[in-house]
Amino acid sequence: MTQIVVVGSINIDDIYTAHSLPVVGETVTGARYQQQGGGKGANQAVAAAFDGLPVKMIGMVGPDADGQRQIEELESLGVDCSLVGVGTEPTGRAAVMVGGGDNQIVVASGANHQLSVHTIMRAFDSIDAGVVLVSAEIHDEPLLAALFAARDRGLTTVFNAAPARTFSTQLAKQEFLLVVNEVEAEVVSSNHQITTLGSEGLRIQTPELSTTVPALLAPEVVDTTGAGDAFCGVLAASLAKGMNLETAARRANAAGSAAVRVVGARTWRSVPLPADVAEVLGSTRSVGDGLGPGPQ
Ligand code: ATP
Ligand code: RIB
């Protein structure tokens, strides 16, 4: 079975769910606190693994209990962490504030910023097949090394330029299949591009195809954190399953819609999927099917 290789961040998310987000200088009390696994890379790896494909993660954790816990959690969810390194900085942490259907995130990158070009090149020595998905909570140099290593091996490569930040000129305009939200689309572009549009769905623009796909609207938007990650993981998995870009994007759209219905960036597939989402994802599980929680 074609494997997915995910290059990116691994974090612990400290999630504060409040009735509204604070404005600058404001303190909001009465929030609910939860801690979950996070990091765009790890969230995407879990989404691809939930979709039933073998996934290998390339990233870095710290020499701490958080890092060990993340590796154990990812392995238990079907993500091979044999290419995850241990740095000297702490495991990445994100303060995620959720309120009023929106979020604010501050990330302490820690060990994620210790992922080096050398580690990437060594990791790719053992990779010669699969779909490679790279996101941008790592430095530009290893990010570029991963994209070019994947391209040199002739692998299908997806670049999720998230979160939005200034990219090196080599990354700002490039040829990989690019997935961006509307903010990120202002700083990076490709002629093979999917732009995610939140509750509006997505737009696909390639030389062969230009189309918009509406979102599968969630009855209640609980937490949008990680919707883009669910989208990217399932997009990569669908491409690895041999689907064409539009079909893959439609499945990714369903995953994004599932992700906004629960708190956290990885848990969406651990609860029974609603029927509309399950149908597009081709899952046999849906609300009320009696199969109970837990990833497939
Ligand atoms: P995030 O950074 O919060 O992970 P993002 O900004 O990268 O997300 P979005 O464009 O907000 O990405 O959302 C990604 C995908 O998730 C959308 O293309 C859509 O498929 C789905 N999605 C997002 N918001 C909603 C919503 N309110 N209802 C249904 N689907 C949604
Ligand atoms: O995309 C959501 C992720 O962004 C969170 O899990 C958080 O860790 C940040 O990396």
C-alpha cells in the first residue's frame, strides 16, 4: 500500500474554550481547559492514518515527557515515528484559545525548530515511494530540503504553506501542489493550488481544472482548530489511494467539515462520523451505526 510521509511539527496543545476570545488587554474567565496532541504535521499524519494508510512522520520532539508521550500517542494512532528525532529544546507547545466559532493560537516551536536539513536528507535516504506532505511550522531550509528531496525522487508532493508567514523567495512561488487558506494565499502561490475557504469550502486551480467545491456545513461549529490539517491529511491519503485531484479534494472537504464539529485538532475521527461526512469519506461508520468511538 502506498505510504504517506508527513514532514512537520509535533506539539502539545493547551486548549482554552471560552464563550468569546479576548481582545488585546482583556482577560476572559470561565474557560474550559483540555490538553491534546497537536502540531500541524502530527495532526495531518493522524488524519492520513485515520484514512487507513501507512504513515511515516519526520519531525522533532524534545527530550522530555511530552515528547515521549507524543511519540507513544502517534504510534498508537498508526503513525510510524521511527524517523522522529529528539532534540535538546522542549517539545513544541501551542496555547489554543477557542471562542465564538474562532480561535487564536500562539506556538512555542521548541524542538520543531531543530529539525535540520541533515536530518531531512538522512530520513529521505529510506524513502523512495509514497505521497509526501510538508507543512510550515519548521524552518524554511529543512522545509525546502524535504520538498526537493521528494521531487527528486519523483514522489507526489503536497506543500501546505501553513501557518501564514514570510517565506524564502524559493517558496513564495513554486510548482508543488499547494494547499493554502485565504490568508496564506496572499503570501504564496502555485499554478497547482487548492485554496481552502473555511465554511465556503475550497477552490481548485490547476492548468486543467478550475472549480469551487462548497463545504459540507456543520450544524454546530465547535472548534475550527485543525480543520486545515484534517483537510491536508485526507487529501494526501486520497491521492495516495490513486484518486484524482477533485475527488481527493472532495474527501478532504468532508474531513475538514468533520474536524470543526469537535474540540481539538486530531479527535474528529475518534467519534462516530455524521452521515454526510461518512458518505463522502466512503466510511462505513456514521452516527448511530453502533460501532462506537475509536479510530478505524
Ligand atoms: P485551521 O488553521 O483552523 O486548521 P485553515 O484556516 O487552514 O484551518 P479553513 O479554510 O478554515 O482552513 O478550513 C479548511 C477546510 O475545513 C475547509 O476547506 C472546509 O472543508 C472545512 N471547514 C472549515 N470551516 C468549516 C465550517 N464552518 N463548516 C464546514 N466545513 C468547514
Ligand atoms: O493547525 C492546528 C495546529 O496549529 C494546532 O494543533 C497547534 O499545535 C498549531 O500547530
